[in-house]
Amino acid sequence: DDSDYAVAVRSTEGNGVVCEIAGKRIRVLVAPVLHRQHIGKIDWGEMGDVLAPALDRPFTLWVRAQPATVLHAIRVVKEWVSERPWSSSYFTPPASMIDLVVIHAAMSMETSDSLGVLIRKVHGMLRRAEKLCVMWTKPLAWYEANPPTIRPLVMDPFHPTRNHADIAVFDPSELQMFARSAKSLNSACVEVEVCSTKSFGSAMSSGSSTESGSGSIESDDSKW
């Protein structure tokens, strides 16, 4: 409405400032806009953590642009995660890690039209959460992959050094335990085939999970 408001900076924090505008406090993130052509020119050892917020926008837009079946699967898995009795935030899977695991599973399938099959594949990956390895290659990845050998590893396709399952902030042991003890990642056992024609309520159901997973991660069924 063309009104003028005074802006007061109350405090600074990592990658941003806390401002007060018209009696409301707003956290403002400060980060450059990064494009693909910038990635190879940056010293990520020095700037990796600082520039992480700059790549949140392309990451978020990419996740939102996934097919309907994949988005439904993400919601189903996150609902299952939200119902687990995690010991602390350190043992709770980061939301971004779930996004990437589901998308990676979908991309390794010949078709992602079957919600039930996709969720069972994700279940198989989570059963081996301590050995989880999710990597990306060009043209999807914005960088030439040079991943660390540490596991679990869930690489960000836009940030060359960002591991969304970094052991420094997330312990996968409870996730693996809960996944192995669960018959499925759903509370009901109703098979769902084509998610694009189902409501989210229907999408919360799929067949029971008995698979060991597939893709680039080797099965360790004998250890279950």
C-alpha cells in the first residue's frame, strides 16, 4: 500500500539477519544467487557451508517439479517418519534426505507410476540406512561428482559437498532399526497402483513390503 516502514536489524546469525518491521520479527537469509555455471569456480572447501542456503531454492523447485507419484511417495514416507518415536533430533531423518532418497529410488525404476512399488523400493533402501549411498551424475548434478567414502551418503544434486545424511548431524541407526522392524511404510495394506488418479488418503496405502530393494545399493538380507 506504499506505506513506509522502518527496518531495524536486531541481530545477526549464520547467513542472515533478524529484522524487526512494523512490530514483527523477520529472519532474512542473505545468500547470492548461484547458477550452474558458477559451481566450478567456487572453492567449496572454503565456502561450502556458507553457500548452502543459496542452493536451497533450486533444490526446492526441483523437488516440487517431481511427478505426482513421487510427491505422493515423499508424503507417505514422511508421514511414516513422523510417527516413529525418535530418541532425539540427531536420530530423526532430515526431511531433505527423505526427498532425495525417494526421488533417487523413482529415477532408478523403469516406471514410477506404481506408488506401492516405489514405496517398497524406498523401504528396502531405508532398511540399509547405515550404508545408504545416493549419488547423482550429470546432466542432473550441477558438478562433477567426487563423493567421500563415508556412509551414509545422500548427496545434494546442486551442492557438490553437501551430504544430507551427514553423520555429524544425523545418526541413521534408529531409522534402519525402525525400517527393518516395519512390515511396510504404511499403516494399511491396500495396494495402490496409479497415484495420479488417487487422493492423498488413498495414496497413504500400499502393499506390504517384503523386498530387499534394488538399484545401486547391494542387499544385505542375510544380516536382517
